[in-house]
Amino acid sequence: MTIEVQNLSKRYGDRFAVRDVSFTVEPGKVTGFLGPNGAGKSTTMRSIVGLDRATSGQALIDGRQYAAYRAPLQHVGALLDAKAAHKSRTAWNYLTSIAATHHIPKSRVDEVLEATGLTSVAKKKVGGFSLGMGQRLGIAAALLGDPATLILDEPVNGLDPEGVTWVRTLLDRLASEGRTVFLSSHLLSELALIADHVIIIGRGEIIADSPIDALTAGASAKVRVRTPDTTALSNRIATSGVTITSSERQLLEIDGLSAEQIAIVAREADILLTELTPMHQTLEDAYNALTQDAVEYVSTKR
Amino acid sequence: MATLIAPARAAGRNVDLVGTIRSEWIKFIGLASNTAIAGFTLLLLIANGVAMPWAYVFRDRGSPQADYDAYAEMIVDKTGYVGVVLAILAALLVTNEYRSGQIRTTILSVPKRTPALASKATIIAAVSFVIGVVSSSIGFAIAPAILAGGDYSFSLETADAIRLILGSGLYLATMSIIGIAIGSLIRNVVASVLTTIVFLIIVPVIPQMFSEYGTEITRFFPIQAGSLLLAPHGTDPMGPWIGYLILLGWTVILFTAAAIALKRRDA
């Protein structure tokens, strides 16, 4: 199933939580929804499943609004809040009460408890659960109806490393079964491990929407060159599309050419290079650069 | 491991009222505080049904105001205010969902929203109805024996017996639905409890403090009108059933407002 968000805006009072957001989440892969806290991730997800009423625009799941499904849990499973059950309720009571609405058999409740490793604490009160156990319970609830689409808001938050690995394995498997998996996080490091595709949101607007590999590949990578003859080298390589900056004597930062291309030019011109370092841009750099732009864009507009 | 995620059997079918009512029942009995308050209310009403004829037998006959005949309605004469307890319990059923975040789970499962509210109202109304019918039945079964101990009795026509027994259930069920509506409109635990008490108990007596015309207004508030269903004939010219219809009117208006608000607001 495909999630389509079309020109979605949500305003609280006079403040836009999300503004004119559009994107598509495809089945068969894990799509990450990344942005700083307060960027509009939760609002967008809540609007997709109809908890929040969009101010304008809409969100469709396979062409229909969430509320139009007669058995929504069989199409979409959502985890929107790790603490979604009354403290004095047992995990079993919580899950069976959800299952009852869709006439889902108790055997299925056993299955999701088993799948999330909660079988031994099924009859314990939710109030005694750790944040990680709460996340597992939320994931169990999302899986109840065996949905083709999963929408998970910060599912890794509060999990220990073992738990993170577990979620990653689970989501990979769900995606490989052809399901649509859409999860949010404010931590890039989390998503880098889990997601195939990433949508970045900042200040309520979409900043990037690309495969996670392309995020770094597409971003410009500079090469650091140290040479006694900076002028000669600069003259040789200065063409359109190449930017050269220098922060200290004998050092150039060249953008627009690969290290190999620079080495070839230097050999042909008989220029000595004492250092030639491709500066690999990390995903973190790419993310920071992207969100930085968004912040500047917003602040200059005001 | 893969079999753990894909279900062994088809997982469920369309949401319907049977499912949502079962879900609300599971939620109701899943919290010990709910069953405790319901049980406490039942005991309170049974205790009143026993205490009233008991008090009649041992009353101080010297004082002029104690000189009255035993009457059937004394068995259920505290039910009017006990309705407030069930209204508060009902309001808590709703507001606890907002406090705990359960409301989001509820709306995700039932995105049309109003069936969930109607089902919750159905459950607490059914529980309240049973409390009213059981407690008044026990009262009417025991009272004659207690009165006989002091050589007293009351006469009870079948029509009145039905009115008082079914009426106890109907009155409490309707009051609990008012609680559901207030809880759903207010959404905050403390504020909804306060609103329920202020609206049901304090506001109605304000008009009568100012003038005699005020007393005319007080008659039409939920408890005052509704409990006529359980009062002796002649308590108020509008009679038991018109009184109950006025309570029902309040309930329909408040519940409709709650349903519209639930449908429109963000959860």
C-alpha cells in the first residue's frame, strides 16, 4: 500500500505545525521520516491516520482516507505514542480490547505478544513497563491486524542496543514481505541503520526526499589538496563547475573534481602534491547542511 | 519467525457495534477501580433500601414530622443523588482515556469515533441499569420483613413496583450517559468531575435561592426532574414520566454535543 500525503497543512492557532507537505511512501522498503523535535513529524503521522484533522490538503492510504476503511487495523498499523494504555491495565487486556473491535481472535493476540517478546509479561500491568517494553507493546498493537502498512512514530526511542537491532530486523522483514514501513526519528544515526529511503522535514516543510545512499552521494564532496604551487594548480583546474577555496597557505579545497582527476592534472603539469585527501561527507554532515538551510530560509523570511 | 508476524488465521473482520461494545466491556472490567466503584454504588443503594424501613421502624414517634405512613418510594429515595456517583464514574471512563493516551488507540481502532463513544455509553448504562434494578429489587424484597418487625407495612401496586424497579435502572443508566457526555466534552479528569458535580448538584439550586420563580426553574434540572420517576405520586404536577423525559432531553442534547465535538476535534 502506498501512503500519499498531498499538500498537507496543519495549523494550531496561528502557528503552522506542517505547511504544504507532499510526499509518497512506497511499499517494500523502510522509509524514514527524519527531522529535529518539533519539526512536524508526529503531526504529519497523526494526520495520516486521522487523529488530527488537516487544516488543508489530505493524506491517502492506497487512495482512501484512513477513516474510510471499515477494518482499518487490517490495512494500517500505527504506533504513535509508547504510552497509550492506562497504567493499571495489563498488556493482555489492552491488546484484547483492541482486537475485539475487529473481531480479531485471541490466538492472534498471543501471536503478536510472542513476536514482540512480551508473552511472559502479558498479564502484568502496563504501568510497570519500561519505555522499551512500552514500545514493544505499541508495536504488538500495530501488528494485531496483520496490516500492509506500518506507521511508527519514534519506535526506537528508549530501546537498548539489543532492542534497536530487534526493531531493525523486524522492520526489514516486514518490508521484504512487501509491506509499507514508515517510521520517524529525530536521530539520523538510528535511521541510517534502519531506513532505505529518507524524507527529511524541518520547520514543518519537506527538505529532502531521497534514497539514503543518494543523500551523501548527491551532496558535493570536496577534495583537500596541499601543494607548494597553489597558483599553477588553480589555473590548471579552474573551469566552470569547479570551486576552489583556500583557508591557509599551500592548501586548497576543491569542489567539483574527484581526487583522481586532480592527480592526473597535477602529473601532466608537473606540480608536486604533498597531500590529496577526498573529504567524505558523512550522512550527519548532509543532514546538518540540509536542516541548516531550512533554518536560515525561515529566519531570513521573518 | 516469519510465521509470528503473518497470522495463522485471517485476523478479524470489519468493525461493527458488536465488536466495539465488546471492546468497551473488556476495557471496563480491565480496571479494578471501575468494578470497585460500580460495586460500591450497588452496596450503597442496597444499604439505603435496608436502612430506610429500619429507620422508619425505630423512628422517634414523639416528633410531629415523624408522623407519616410507610411508603414504597422510601426504598429508592437516595437513588437520585447516587446517580451522580455513576455519572462521575462514567465521566472518568472517558477522561482516563485522554489522560493515559488510550483515546488514540481507541480512535485508531474505531476511526468513525462515535461508535466508540456510543459503545462506552452502552456499557456504563447497562452496568448502571443492573445496579438500579438489582438494588431496588433487593430493597423491595427485604423491606416488608423489616417493617413487619414493627407491625408496619406499605402497599405497593404492581404498576408502581415496575415503575420503581425499572425506573431505578432507567434513571441511573440515563445519568451515567450524562457523565459520558460531560467527560467527552471536558476531557480533563479533574475538570470533568468538578463539572459533573457543579452541573448536577450546585447549579440547579442556585435559581431557587433568588426567588420563588427560581424554584420553577430548578424543577427542570436533570436530577430534580429525573428523580420524579422514583418519587411518590403528587410530588410534582408533571409526574414521573414527564420528569424522566426531561432528564432524557438533557441527556440527548449533551450526548449529541459530545458526539459532534468528538468527531470534530483532534484526538
